[in-house]
Amino acid sequence: MKNIYLLGATGSIGTQTLDVIRQHPDKFRLVAFSAGRNIELTKKIINEFRPAYVSVISEQSAKQLAEQYKEVEFGFGDEGLINVATYDAVAGDEHFVLSAVMGAVGLLPTLKAIEMRRTIGIANKETLVTAGHLVMEKARKYGVKLLPVDSEHSAIYQCLQGEDAKAIRKIIITASGGSFRDYTREMLKEVTREQALNHPNWSMGAKITIDSATMMNKGLEVIEAHWLFDLPYDQIETILHRQSIIHSMVEFEDTSIIAHLGTPDMRIPIQFAMSYPERIDLKQSKSLKLEEVGMLEFKKMDFERFPCLKMAYEAGHEGGSCPTVLNAANEAAVDLFLKDKISFLDIEKVVYESLEHHHKVDRPALEDIIEIDKNTRRIITEKYE
Ligand code: NDP
Ligand code: MG
């Protein structure tokens, strides 16, 4: 029995994780979870899974919940997130933390979970983008496994099973192209929030759906891959593949390419991480019918069309605190776009300006990262809100 500590249970990845737990009550037990502001769903999850600890964003909501559920412990805010990742009242068994919150708030709970030597499934890519060096260093120090949940990274991880990592020539991350893959730059000037939120292949949270439309998501994934697989940026390629059937590939020194194929169902990589090293049945997922897919298409990635991807490669290459700024600026910009305060193309402009004005810190410590993240967001909010 694995004890599951789930950060972001009310989100898109979170609810799909609950579905995996629901399918395998003999293997997984939800011990603690965090939610944000969705209290109705929080109650449903408590009623169904009877966890020991729950955290939400607001103190007031935590108090109200505590009155209703006497047998559950409640927390709130940033500390509550850490408590979920480190909750320690259940002895024995294995402990698995799944980080599926949105944004850099996932950083501290992840670092704390590593200190407790808990295996971590990481969907929350912003944590690796903002402070990949700290997370990986700590994971190495404590001998902790970070199992990717992002579909591309899970695919690469699966392609690498039993392989020699030194024989990797490059990894090839596929991109569906997002909501505006058939739009020209000119057409992007007028696009709305509703159009951007309409992803052709995947149903996901709002922020990552916008990131997919700007192609920043692929940029964040390149940086995420750099840290997870310890590869330099010139060994990480991206390619457009609109069907999202191949989730990513690895090319080896003998030019063989191993690819991972599957239906676009996030429960597959979620479950893979949760059950690793075992591979178990995923009951409601349909087999991929290649005869129905027919053809697989690929197209070279166009960096002029997708400047966010280019900026992410550059920030990753530049290193130091640059990815922290890239991530914080992007989170702030997407938030402004979702509130209708800036246009779609302003997102890339805001990120560009933030990187332009930043004085790089070479090996930022945790305090530097927290400070830079906060300042980057503050400057943007003051200017645009
Ligand atoms: P959602 O927006 O659907 O869910 C985010 C979760 O985090 C919700 O539970 C939300 O709570 C909670 N949350 C948001 N902000 C805070 C905060 N400040 N403090 C505490 N909790 C917070 O996101 P997704 O599930 O789509 O994505 C989660 C992560 O997984 C992201 O990093 C994303 O990039 C990554 N990912 C997602 C994929 C997908 O298919 N969705 C695929 C690959 C990676 P509430 O809703 O209750 O307010
Ligand atoms: Mg992905």
C-alpha cells in the first residue's frame, strides 16, 4: 500500500490522480491533499477518500471545514502545502508525494518532501523551471527519485528504461501546437481568452492551456527535461506533432530512435509514476487504434512563430536566475491575460521585458529565488494591473 500525498487535488491532474487511486484501492491510499479555492470539490474528496490531513488556501475556509469534519486535520496557505507533502502520522508503507499544484508555489513543499526522502511524482513543471538546480541537488543528496508526470517526460523516462543514459544522442520532445497552431502571427493579435482556452487535444488547467497556445509550455518542458535528464540544451529538440500520439522520443548514439506512443490521457503517465517500478492495469483507458490514427505528421519547430519557446531555450542556456524570471513573468502574464488585462501577444512581450531588465544571479540560493520570483511578479503587476 502506497500512502499518497497529493498537492493540487482539485485540479486537472489532481482529479485524474484521484481517479487512479479510485481504481486501485488495494494499492493507493490518499493520506493528505491540498486544494486551492474550490471548497465544494474539497468536501467531495474528503467524503469519498477520508484523508487524515487537508489544506486549502484560505484560513477561513480551513476553519469552516474543521467544524464540519472533526476527524480530519486542516491547514492553509503555504505552510499547509508543506504539511501535506510531509504529513507524518501514518506509519510504515511507502510514501509518494504527487505535486500537481499550479506554479512556483510547488517549490517549498517539494524540497521538504525530498528532505523526508519521499519519492515524488512531479507534474508541477514550474518548480523545476524556477529552481531546477536546487531540487536536483537535494534529490541527489537525499537519494530521492523524481518521477516525471508530464506526458513528454514520462515518455522519455519510459524510453530510457534499461538504456544507458550516456548513449543518448538527443531527446525529441513533441508539441501538439496548442489552440492556435494554424494561426499566423497576424491572426494572433485579435485572439480571445475563450479561444486560447480551447485546446485541440488535451483537457487541462487554464494556465497550462494558455502556455500551450503561446508554446511557452514546450519551453518550460525543455528546461524541465534539462534538469530531469541532466542533458545540455543542444541535446534537447522539439518537434511539432499535431496528433499527440507520440509523446516524445530518444535518439541514441547508433541513431536508433525509441518513441513512446499512447492516447492523450494524463492518467497513463500519472499512474506510471505512482505504480513505478510496477506497470499496472488502467481500466477505463482505451487502447490506441493506430489504423484509426492513419498517419503521423511532423513539422519543424518555427522559433519565429513561437518566440516564447525561443526565449525559454535562451533563458535555460543563460542559466542562473534567468529561468526563475522566465517562469515568474510568464505566470504573472498568463494571470493578467486570464483576467482580460493584457492581450495574448502581450504575454510574450511581458516575459521578454522581464528578462531584458533582469541582472542575472549565477547560482541563486533559495532566498534569491524567492526574492527574484516575488520582484518579477510585483513589477509586472504594478505596470499592467
Ligand atoms: P489546474 O489549474 O487544473 O489545477 C491546479 C491545482 O492547484 C488546483 O488544485 C488548484 O486549486 C491548486 N492551486 C492553484 N494555485 C494554488 C496556490 N496558489 N496555492 C495552493 N494551491 C493552488 O492545473 P493543472 O492540473 O492543469 O496543472 C497542474 C500542474 O501540472 C501545472 O504545473 C501544469 O503545468 C502541470 N501539468 C498539467 C498537465 C495537464 O494535463 N493538466 C499536463 C502536464 C503538466 P483550486 O482549483 O482548488 O483553486
Ligand atoms: Mg507536457
